[in-house]
Amino acid sequence: MGRTPPGAARAKVLKAASTLFYRDGIHAVGVDTVAAEAGVTKAALYGNFGSKTRLVVAYLRDRDRRWQEEIDRITEAHAGPRDRVLAVFDAYEDWLARDDYRGCAFLNATSEFPDPGDPVREVVRHHKTAVRGFLRAQLDRGGRADAETLADELMLLLEGAAVTAVVARTAQPFRTAKRLAETLTA
């Protein structure tokens, strides 16, 4: 194994971890496997992340960043707040179609890290709060007096569709959830 430049090792490890953790589960994948897949030494992995928990946190933060970019990309074409809310449902469906869907990476991580105080759970809370916050902001922009409650209801639709899509192995639950969201936001 040749030397990997310092900045490149972090990116390689994060890319390998993202693939392996999502595909196989976080606890099922050891740091030896991540390092081997990334083509770096364990020392390089630990030098960049310090621990497996910090690697998991970095993986989820990176996934959160990519998800926020996806939401921005899909919703930017929509000027109206309601249309932007409904476009989030399209973003979920689009992600499912592109990503060998094993469910929501954040919900999956929550099931593997049951302690509410775990740093992994903090990242999950941040992600879910950000998605809800986006919905709430759009509903506020649209002048909805029920924005708080409606944001909660839309999150339930999204999360329920995400779980149901795993079981059904189809994007149909997102289409159904969007139809319900259209009714709720009318």
C-alpha cells in the first residue's frame, strides 16, 4: 500500500465508511474493513478520526451535508413555499431511486446507537431537526398559522414513508405521502 497524502486519507476513509456503514450497518463493519476498503492504514484512519464513533459522526455529518444539498437542488426550482415543501417529498423519492435504498441512514444509526446521549444520536437529532426546520420555514413563508403543527405532521409523513419504502422496496410510499401532504397544505 503506497502512501496516501494527508488530506486524501480522510476523504478516502469517509467515502469507504459511507458505503460500508450504509450498506452493511455500522456495528457490522470494523475499522479494519473501512481502512482496507479505503486503501489506507488503520493508523491513517485513527489519525484522521480518532475513534470509530468519531468516524460514524463524520459519516453522518457528511450524509447530512449531502442531503441538505439535495434538498436545496430539488427545491430551488420552486418559488412558492408550498411547492418547496412538496418538493421535499420528491427529494426523498429521488434519493431512494438513486441510492440502493436501505432506509434512512439516520434512522438506521439510531437503531444501532440506542443511548439518547450518544454523539451519533446528536447528529441524527440535528439532521431531523433541520429537515423539520426547512418545512416549518417554508410553511411560515406561506403564511400558515398552523406551521408548527403542520411541520410535525409532514415529518411524520416523510418518516413513515421512509420506513414503509424499505419494507415495500418501492418509492410508492413517498408518492402516497406527497398526495397526503398536498391535501394537508391546500
